[in-house]
Amino acid sequence: MRDMRTGSPSLSPPEQHMAKLFVSYARRDGEPLARHLETDLRTAGHEPWRDRPEIGVGESWSQTIENAINACEALLAVLTQGSFDSSICRGEQLRALRIGKRILPLLAQVGADRPVYLEGAHYIDFSDASAYSDRFDDLLDHLTRKAGHSIAQLTPRARQALDANEALGAPISAVVAGSADWAELRGRAQSQIESLRATYKS
């Protein structure tokens, strides 16, 4: 629901279901929307989780992500070309499906390709920034109704793809990362180092 004075999402009504959410996104092109969603979902009373601010220095990156997916109620898949190309994002999404979590696909880029296991899934179109508030209201409605894509809704072809890529749904540390993924991992590590330096300087 939007605040009619500001156009921004307003606080959720007391009866709205509050959910623990995992935000899956590619850092190279999905971070702006992921960050915006995280802020507004917290304002609405939900508990979103994304890797950037949550993982502490010295923690196991893959195990922390796996634990967060295990604990979430639903995974928000920010769909960009980067997430399509990323085996890390695919691993997060496939793990969520394998262990029975709901996935809510959020289209962040016009024309972004989608993995076969999400081909038949209804998505919320966040690609038009001017319509963000309306689409965010749609997302809140989906969360209240506990809507989303689950393993039971997969087409036979998508289920075959999931079975064939079961390793990607296993511990994410087992994913064989391509060059784009390693670049993403290096970027995340550098961000954590810079954050730690800033903490010591303050």
C-alpha cells in the first residue's frame, strides 16, 4: 500500500503476513533493485536477507547463504541478464525449489532471459522504474497471499532440468563458478574488506 502523500510504500497493515525472505540477485546488474526492495520490505515489516550486509568477515560465504535459504519462507529472484548468466544465482534458486521454498520472480530488466525452471512462472515486472510503487504493492499482495512458484508447479521439462542440475541445488560451495561468478565473488570480497576498513577508521 502506498502513502498517497509521498507515493512511497507505506507501512503494512497489522494483519499483513510478515515473511522471512531471501533476495537472490546478481551484483553486476541487480543490486540497485535488490537494495531498494530490501529497504522497503523492512519498512513494511518483512525480514529480507541479501548477502551484501549480512555476511560477516571470516564467515563461510556459501554456508551462510545456504542457511539463509533454509530459513527463508520465500526467495525473491531478481531477474536480470546477470542472474541468468550466474551459476550462483541459479544455485540459490534451485536450492530453494529443491527444499520446498516458494520463488517469486521479479523481472528487473526488459528482455532478461529466464532459467528453464522459471519459464512458466508468473513474474512481477519491476523493469519500469516509474511503476515501482505499484509493483511493490503487487509484491506485498503476493506475500500476504503466500503466492509464488514452487517445485509442484514445475513443468515436466523444468523438472527434468532441476533433476539434471541437482548439484546446483546442493551446497552452493559445490557450484562450478564461471568467470562472471568469480568476478562477482571478488567484488563481494572487496566490498567486505572496504567495509571492514571503514569500520576501523571510524
